[in-house]
Amino acid sequence: MDLLQIEHYQSELQTTYPGAQIKIAPDQREMVTELSGERAIAIAIIERSQPNVHTEITETYRVLRGSLLMARAGMGFVLHMCDSITITPGQIHHAQALGEPAWIEVLCEPAWRADNHFVLA
């Protein structure tokens, strides 16, 4: 995402989810807005994510806007608005938007933790 897109998405996220914490990936291709704690719900805006794995966290992605190519455990999926996919512990996964960055609701159980997120770049 370019700087104008990032600023636009940040503004929209701050308006829609006031007080939520917004994090931007170092490569600026993914933005995450954390909405709650124990059963973490986040909104991710994904241009492209890096392959990663979790050993204890189950993630469920639901597409809110756009379309997404999703790789999970060696299989590929195309997700459109309202489609969802669940990623269980140990499944390597990554995603890439088709066209404009895709907006994804992410439910993590238990809550996402940095010490349980392993990037496989």
C-alpha cells in the first residue's frame, strides 16, 4: 500500500473503530486493527501477508471487502465478500488481495500473541 492508501485506511478505521489500536506491517502490505482482548477480533487490511504459522492460535478470516487469494497448509483458496476460512494451529498460511487491499475480520482463539506468531520468510 502506498502512503496515501495507508492514511486513508487509517482514517476510516479510526472513524469506524474509535480507540482501536492500529498496527502496520514493516513492509506496509498489511494493517491490523485490534478490537478486543481474550477472544481477539481484529480487522486486517491485506495487500499481501508473509507466510506464517501459529502453534496455539486458531484464526478465522471473514472477508468484509474485496477478494483474497489464501494459501493454507499447501492448498489455495479464493475468498470473496462474506466468505470465511479457518486456520488451525500448525497450518502455514498467507494471503494476497486480488486488486485493491482486502478487508478481513480476524477472530483469534485464544487471543493473538506475538510470541506465537512465526514468520517464515
